[in-house]
Amino acid sequence: MPQKKSGHVTLTDVARASGFSVSTVSIVLSEAPLSQNVAAATREHVRAMARQLGYHPDAHARSLRRRSTQTIGVLAFDLSDPFCIPIMRGIQSGLHSADYLPLVMDAQTQRKLFDGYLNLLLERRAEGLIVIASWVFEETNLLADVRKNNVPIIIVGRDLTSRGINSILVDNEAGGALAMQHLSDLGHKKIAVIRGPQGMSDSEPRWQGIQRVANESGITLDPRLVFELPALADPESGFEGGCRLATEMLASGRSFSAVLAFDDLTALGVVRGLTEAGVRVPEDCSVMGFDDVLPARVATPSISTIRQPLNEMGLKAAEHILHAVKIKNLPTAGPSLLVKASPELIVRSSTAVRKSKKKGRAG
């Protein structure tokens, strides 16, 4: 058998090894309709030789013929954020089943890196783009360039429909309402709330849901027990903020029996801060999170939370992009799509029925 010099195994290599012409080998291996006119023994011999040599089709050459790259850009603002991981898995599952390759890039919360990767994806002619927004995501005007190039785009975790960008996110107002209703059902009336950073799109609708249920349940939220996280540089800042704000809650001298945190990492920080001050969770104070990321499930105590269907949101994003690519539904063809996923209450060990007596200033 002739020895291949270097590089990938080509049709020419298979043809040389099998003793048939390149055109015959191409017809057989591509399973073209004409392959039925090739003798069965010949087809089997060609395929066996291709397997022996380790031949794989040249996707690049095929994409040039079809004028289709079969790739979707997946640009995450920060893959270290636990929020992003299940979304990414959903996207990969959806693209894999359709034989599309995800070009995954992590901007590591750096705006310049994000913009650079976005340009690369356009240069590589990705047929669609999925953006996973993290907690510290900053909208960039370059997303408009994607639309100008008639590349379908959808963002997961932010509502950018006002900028003409298709968006998938959880129903934050409904999630905030679910969280407050859970604490109210457990008998909690004095509840501290940690809101998200000012200007973050998720924060205000969650707060509206919290306030609505509080009013319906006859709960008065003490303004001195409503805190706000600062603008954050990375997801770990939420944990640090939760620790610090737990200390401030206790120092305020105000009585509270539960804390409703903006997200799970903040809730974990609150648990740490309360525990270090001698306040037991949930015996002395219940703590509620939001998102249902992995750390919330494996912590002690495990965190009661509002689950975002992150995997399903990623899968839905992949389905939307593939549909847009298939029908050539360009972003400028109509109003932007907004999909709001339904949140789900997940009850774990960090919340409990309010007791009449509590230790310390939480209670």
C-alpha cells in the first residue's frame, strides 16, 4: 500500500490505495445517488480502505461547494460563571443533533476580547451567533454589526429586543414572586432583600415580583433591610457581597427571619456571613437564592432557590438559530423575538418554617 507523505488522508489517498478513480471513491464515500450504480463489492472495498486509512470527509471543501460552513458561533461573556455552563450544554446538545459545529469562545468578562471574538466569528462566516450573557455582561454595539451582516443572532440571559436582538431569559418578575411567596408561606414577615446591581436588567423585574407578593401577603419590607449589590467584576463578587451584606444586616439592629438574595452565589455568601456571626441557617434565619446553579445544590445547607431552566434555554437558543439559518429568517425581517422561560421553586434545606423565637438579631 502506498505510504501517505503527510497531512490529512484525502480522496486521492483512498483512490490510490483502493485502485479506483477519485470520482468513483468520491461517489461511494459521499453516498451520492450514483453510488447505487457502483458494484456492491466495489463500494465495500472502497469503504473498508477508507476506514483502514482513517479517512474523514473534508468539511472545509464541502462547505465551499455548499456555501455553508455548518458552524454556529457561541460567544460566552464569562464561562467561569456557573450560570453559563448548563446553557452551554443545552446549546451543544441542540447543535450536535443537527450536525452543526459550535465555535465556542470565552470573553473572560473582557470587553475587548468579546469584541475581537465577535469580529473573528464574522470573518469565519459563522452562519449564526448565540451569545451567553453573564452577570457582568456589557452590551456592545458590535452586535448591531452582526445584524447588518444578516447573521441570525440570539442572546441568552438578557432582554435586548429593544436593540433588535432576539432574546431568551427567565421570567424574572415571576421568579421574584415565587421566591417571596415561598418565604411568606413559611410564615416569614420580616424579610431582608438583596437586590442585584443597579442597571442590571434582571434586578428590577425581580424586585417588582417581590414587592407584588409582599403587598398581597400583607408583608411590609423595611427599607433599612433592602440592600443592593454593587457593580460586579466577576461572579465571585456576588459571594463576597453576600458575606458583607449579611454583616450589615446584623449590624443594623433590625429584626429579620429570612433573607432573599439576588442569586445563589450571593445566598451562599449570606449563609457564610450569618454562620460566622453565630446565626444558624435555617434554624435562626432562612436564606433564599435564585438560578439553581451547581454550588447551591452541593452546599451545606443546600440552597432553596428559583430554578432557571438553563439547559432548556440553551437548547431553545440552538433550535431558534438553526431554524433561522434554515429558512433564512434574517434579523431585520420582523420584530425581535423575546422568549421568557418559566421559573420553578426548588425547596432545599436553607429555608424553614419561621419559629417564634430566634437567636441573635436575626428573628
